[in-house]
Amino acid sequence: MVATTAPAANDPIVEAAIDWIICLRSGDASQAEHDAFKRWRLLDTRHDAAIRHLEQVLGTFDTLPVAPQVRSTARRALLNSPDRRKLLRNTLAMLLLGSGTGLLVQRVTPLDTMTADLRTATGQRKHIHLADGSQIWLNARSAADIDFDEATRRIHLRSGEIIVDVAPDAQRPFVVQSAQGGMRALGTRFLVRQEEGSTVLAVLHSSVRIDVASGASSTLVAGQSARFDQKQIEAIDIASGDSAAWVDGFIEVHDRPLSEVIAALRPYRSGFLRVTPQAGALRVTGAFPLDDSGRALAALAETLPITIRSRTDYWVSIELREPAKSS
């Protein structure tokens, strides 16, 4: 027997598995749909793994650590609700959020940031004045720790994105530490974003020195940006003014891929916001509101050849629109 692990919820196979579960447990699936499901499940071992994982979640209502009314709603969804498919979609989202499976909970409240000195939730930004007179802005779903002593002022960025405006102190350098390296302020204002496996730095004023574990070092001046890991530093082309627009509640892009816009919207939405590689490659120019992601998505749909599919408020998929068939 091959061991399997819980699949990622933004995997297209998982999304297809959810649709099959909804269809087959709704009570009105046809024999043709049952036959098609069997063929799909046997087509790939990953299909079978995704179905078995979801069946484990849906089959353990009595042991899930969720409120009784959620379990009751789930049973009604599977039995006799007049709008079973829609209700089951919403119930499945609630179950995954509360079951401890890890599929959605990190997107709503990242558990590893609960003890951070500074943190923001989904859709929340914060502006904080530090004890030394410096200021820090936290984007949504961000977390950082403060470590000031007599020798150094250090901010440990756990997740998300911050902007710091550094107060002068000739005796104590100001350093932002990410998982990949340290950034020492040689001036005042800069942006740092922790990504998976890398850090992005955009210098907004004066200059900042990057030092990574390998010994590589680089100094960036205002208007310059870089992405680095623990081994190397790579210059990247992003407009520093645009990258800081989230402070005012907007994402501004000039001829950037749609995937970047969607990445900026994700911390402002609970659940999953997925974009296919084909749609994500489309180029976008414009300003879009972060605090009303629904309006931002609607504006994108008006100007780009994309289709937005919503299974629930927690599951939104953006795909390239199929060309109209000629008659």
C-alpha cells in the first residue's frame, strides 16, 4: 500500500474531488455521473488520494472539533436540504476550517504567528510607533517580533510584509531579520516581504544593506529592489512606490502579471483564491482596492479575458475565458 498525505487545498485535483463529493452526496447524481466519477478516480492515484482524504473529513462529523450547529448543518446538507449542493459547499468549507486538517485554517489565522509581538489578521493593516521613535506598517496576515537592546534594534519578520521608517540612532543599528538574511538600514524607509523560500526588499528612501548566510552582501539605494535566499541576492524590477501602495489600501501595477495582483489580494480574503497559470500570465495595469476584493475581482473580469468561478466564499477560482465557439 502506498502511503498518502493530505493534498493541498489549492491543488486542482482537490478542487475536482470536492466537486465530485458535492455531486455524489447531493442525492440527485445520475448513474452516468457515478460512472464518470469511477473512471476519474481510477485515472490517477492522486485522484483517489484526494477523494479518500475528503471522505475522511466528511465521514467524521461526530469527532470534529466544531460547533454542534455546524455538524447539524452538515448532516442536513447530506440528507434532505432543498438546496443540497450549495449548502454542502458551504458546509465543507466550515468543516475544513474547523477540523484541524490544515487545508484552510492557515489562510484565515496562521497559527504560527499567534504569539508574535506584532501581527495582523486577514484584511487588517496596522501602523505602529515603536519605542525608539521608528514606525512600522504591517500588511494583512503579517507578523513580526521586536528585539531591541542596548546594542541593536532588530525586527524579526515572521510572515507577510512590513514597511519600516527608521528613527536615527547612531549607537544602535536597525536591522530587519527574515528567514533568509538581515537587512540593515543605512537610511530611513524600506519595505520587506517574506515569501516562501525568499525575501523581497524594496528601498523607498536612502539605502539598505542585505547580508545572507552564505556571506553574500549587497547595498540597495532608493528605487532599487531585490529578492534573496540564504545563498544569493538577485536584483528585481518592481516600482517601489507601487509596492508600498497597500499602506493606502490599494494594489497598483504597471504591466505586471495577473498572478501578482491575485497574490496581493489573498491576504485580504478568507479561504482560497486560485488563479490558473494561463490566466495568471495575463498582463495588468491599474489600481485595485484591497479592502473590497470582490470589487477588485469584478474590475479585473471586466478588462481581462477571465472567468471567475465561486464554489463558496472560501473557494474562488480564476481561469482564462474560453473563446466563443463559432456557429
